[in-house]
Amino acid sequence: MGGAEDVGGTGPVVPERKPLALSASRASDFQRCPLQYRFRAVDRIPEPRTRAQVLGTVVHSVLEELYGLEQSERAPQRASQLVPGAVERFYEVEGGEEVVPLEGRDEFQSDVAAMVAGLYGVEDPQRFSPASCEQYLVTATSAGTPLHGYLDRVDLAPTGEVRVVDYKTGKPPHPRFQDQAMFQMRFYALMYQRVHGVLPAQLKLIYLKNGSWLTLTPDLATMVETESTLDALWTEIEEAGRTGDFRPRTSKLCGWCDHQALCPAFGGTPPEYPGWPGSRVVPVDAPNLLAGDQRTEERS
């Protein structure tokens, strides 16, 4: 019967395109390759989920459930008991067999269990309770750059100090790239400071695969520099959005990109540019209004 029509019968209804805000993953996309940012945030071209992404998602769900238990219940054995249920939900609710075939389910579940167990090599969940898990924040810099994202965990010391924690299921970065890895954490610290008026005393990245971690103690100068970097980046993004000039930037990571067939650097042609939807900061209770952030990408 064709497309939907408006009430007055004047023609097809064009779905509203949601305004954009900057997440840590999309900021990294634009820094790495502006065209990849366009494909993901503006065109919103679907990408197949990877095993690494869903592994991170399931592990995070187990850890969130673990910290939802009473403090005394968070023994390693109890944590391991949460794994089968999380894997079952992944297959039943999210159609997991499309990413991890059923014949690979046992190995996948073992990998989830190993990641969860890896947390106990870094800290003892029975010794403290987080202030929050999976906290969603929406804010803006003082210059108006819209920001949003999820904080895996926020800890609050009895003396009032705040620690922001992020879990990773991938390999720790080479020392040369540790600063790049902490960019995401500085992004989170800035959001937390803007929303709560408190600068986190510590940022901690936990690599569950080998039980290692990275920490950073941010200061006001670091936050000023981070805010300036994000403002400059958003200015570039908005300019590219107005002109449609999102140029590809090739690197060794191109081999992992799902959009090579559409990339001019590889002989492809991008789809017709849909136009820039603009930006807007939305209320904290309306995260679905912000397009362009794939939460699973920050899990690995």
C-alpha cells in the first residue's frame, strides 16, 4: 500500500530524525574516521553485532546483577551462579544464536564466567556497595556541546570521594595507547562533574580478561583540557554535518570496518547524505531521544 500518509493526505510522513549528542564512542569514531562517524551516527547504517560486543554486554549484565545483591551475598560462587541465567536471557530475549551459534554456547558461557571471575582478582565485591551501576547521564559543556553516556559503576567512599569505574572485556592497551584508553574515562569524569558538581577523585578501568587495571586521578586542569577537546571536536562534527563533508581517514583499523563497500577510499560510494539532524540536550529520563550511540561498543 505504499508509505504512511499524514492526516491531511498531503503526502508520505517523513519520520522525525532525532537530534544528536556526543558519546565517548562516537567521539572516538570521528577522531578515527569522520566517514565512519557519519555512517554510524547520521546515516545510522545497521552493523552486525560481534561476539566480542555481546560478550561485553552479557558480562556487564552479570556484574550489575551481582552488585544488586546484598553485600554479603557477593561471593565468587554466587557470581558464577548468575552467569547461566544471563546467557539464557541473551539467547531468549536478544536472539543470541544469530551472533553466537548454539554449538558455541558452552564456550561463550565459559568465557562470560571467566570474565566475571576476573573481577575478584582486582577487588572484593563483598567489601563495599556502589553508589550506582549503569548510571545514564545527559549534560553539556559550558560551551553547549551535548554529551551523554552510561557509567558502568560509581563508588562513593565514606569520606565522600567519588570513583568512576568502567569494565573492559578486551585486552589491555599497549602502554603507548593508554592515554587514548583513558579518554573515555575523562569524558565520563567531565559528565559526572557537570551533572553532580563533583570531580571524581579516581577513574578506574578494569580489564577483566587478565585482572589488570588502569587508574587516573583527574584534576581541574584535566577537565578544562577535556572540555576544550570535546568542544573543538563537536565544532568539527557540526561543520561536517552542515556541509556533508565527512571524509574517510584510512588506517590499519579499516580492516575491521563494516562499511568498506560504501567507502570512497575502497572504491565505494556512500549513500545519499540525509542531512544534519542538529543537536539537543534532552532530559535525563529520556535517553531514547538521543541517536547515534551504540552502548555495546563501549563494552569490549
